[in-house]
Amino acid sequence: MVKVGSNWCEWPRGLVPTACRYPQASDAWGDQEEGAPTACRYPQAREGSMRVRRCSLDSWRMSVPRIEIIRTTHTDRHAVGSSPRMRIRRGFHIRPHPGNTEPWQEWQAVALGRILAVNDTYRGRAVFVGSSALVLHGIPMWVANPDVTLWPYRRRRAYALATVEGTRTVVPQARIRITTVPPIHGPVAVLGGVQAETPVDVAVRLVQGSGVIEGAVAVAMVLHRLARFDRFDLPASRGRVEAVRESMLEALEQSGNRRWRNRARRLIASADGGCDSVLEAVVVWIVRTLTDSVVVTQFEVFADGERYFADIALPELRVIIELDGRGKLGDDLTSFRRAQRRWMVRQQRIEEAGWRVFRLNWHDLNDFVGLRSRIARFLCAAGGVLMSSYEDLWQIPPLESNGPHRRFYA
């Protein structure tokens, strides 16, 4: 049980709420213990006549950029702070942390800022659901520029959120969407008391009400987070994944929404909690729609006396799919060259051990049809049979979830 305001809500079996108050540090941004799940209470500060709220969300193995939320009035709307601000909407601005300078980090900051701004408008009485809840929980998802979705305490008119100009990028406009479908379980308080539905409820909502790719990625990322997946303890991690998966299926049966229920069961069943990133979750989804061969994430490979973990492996075919994400390649040219040498040596050793290696990166997601064809040809060359019981789950991502206004293209 967890208390939200004056109400007690029951958590789904196997889930444990982990939220604590943001430390009141003297530094503007505070010092967080790396890797600790935290939520902030909105420490208050003053900048001229403006109200400044500083907040951050650092979650297990993933961090949402720290931002300042600045609420202004008509008397200080032209005031300029110590660093550039991004206007979310009238009266609300955000200032990203100086260390979050990448364009995709600005997209993350804007997504979080929009939610907190809308929460202020509703005075904390709305419950954020769907993609908005994933942002608050710090769980990665497919859409990088999500609409703000909420289940309100009373009906209000939905409206658009304007385009936001950042220092290195422009975040397209989004909308505030109001749903009449309540969370399956009671909401939980995250990030300074903002109410959001549980990650399990989010996964069930998205597999029923969103596109296939959004649902597949959401389930995989929620499984990974709630199971606390650890590649160095694979048996226990996979056991926790199955426990969380069972919680999702139970929540699906409790849901009053019967839309796409059969598809939702299959998406939950096919997802893999070993996926470390959105890129891995997407590739696993594509591979499962191509073949019924066993697909294993974080697969242990021993080559030349070294122990490696393959991102995605098909042991029956002696095939490994390696994914080059942002974290693996580094942030500058020196780090990239170092990482490049490291994975070239790794790949050579794995291939000498009798494995076929197929490399992919974020750029490959710019052409889904071409990517699926390339993977199919690679599997056929390795002796695979292109026949899958999940073939009906394949769907070219629609513009609504895959267009340049929705995700950040590599």
C-alpha cells in the first residue's frame, strides 16, 4: 500500500515504490548520489520577481535532465536570467541543466517541463497517464516528443502546447490530451508529489491504445526497470522479469478496456526485459516478427578467453546482433575512436569463435522497411526460417508516432 494525499492505494504485486524528497542542497542543482532513484519536492528559489522551481529526476540507470521550472507574471516576462530559458507556454519557462547540452536532452527536458507546467495549471489534482507517466518515472519510450496525457479530476478543454526553441534544437508542438479511462490501480506520487499511474498501468494502457511499436517498447522498458535487470545475475533477473510480466497480464485482465486485448497479450508475451535501450527493444520486436527461433538478450559469449555479453543473440543460428547506442560510442571524437577500436577487437574475437555478427545503430531506424529486409536477409544467410507466430505484430510505424514531430531522428 502507498499513501497518495489522504488516500491509500494498492500497488500491483511485485512492485515497490521508490521515491524520496529532493535534498535541499546549497548548490543550485544539488549533488545526487549517482544511480539512486530520487524525486524532487520543488525547492523554491527567487530570481528577481520570478518564482523558480528547481527539480530533477534521477532513476536507476537512466536520468531525465535536471531543469528549472520558472513561472513568470506579466511584470517579469521580459526578465533575462543567468542562462537561456525555453518558453513552454505563457507564464512557464524552463532552464536546462548546463550539462545537458545535447539536442535529444533538450527534447527530454521539454517533455518534463510541459508536464510540470500542466500540473501547476491543474494544481496537482490531475493524474498523468500513458507516455507522460513514463516521463515522470524516468523510463525510456519510443516517442521523444509525447503529448501531455492526463486523467483529470474534472473535465477541461484540451489545447496545444507551442513549439519550443532550445539552444541547439527546436522541439515541435504537442497537445494536452484528456482521457476518461482511469488508471487500473491507484496513482502514485512521483517527482515532488505529481501524480502518475504506475508503470504497469502505463504498459497496459499503451499496448491497448497506442501503436504497436509504442506498446512493444513500453512493455520492454517497464519490464527492464521494474525487474532491476542485471546482466551479471541473469537467472534471478529473468525470474523477476516473469513476475512483472505476470503482473502486467493480471492488470490487463482487470482493465475495463477490451480494445485490442488479444494483441496486448501477445505484445506483453513477446517483450524482453533484458533490453537495455529503446533501440534494443525495437530490434527484438522486429526479429520476433520474422522468426520463431529463440531470441536471447544479454547473451553470454566466451571468446579467446574473454567473457562478453551480446545485445541480442539467436543461439540456434549462431547469430549475434550488436547495437551501437549513444552510451557505447561516447560523447566526443576521442571517446568514439576508443569505443570503435574496442568493439572491432570484440567483434573479431566473437567471429573467430564461430558467430555471425550484424551491427546496427540509431540511423537504421530511419528506414523501418529497409531495416527489416536487411535483418531478414541476414537471418536467411545464417540458415534461419522466416516464419513467425508473431508476424501479425509487424506494423510500419505510422507518422503519428514516427514522424519528425514525434521523435528525434539520428
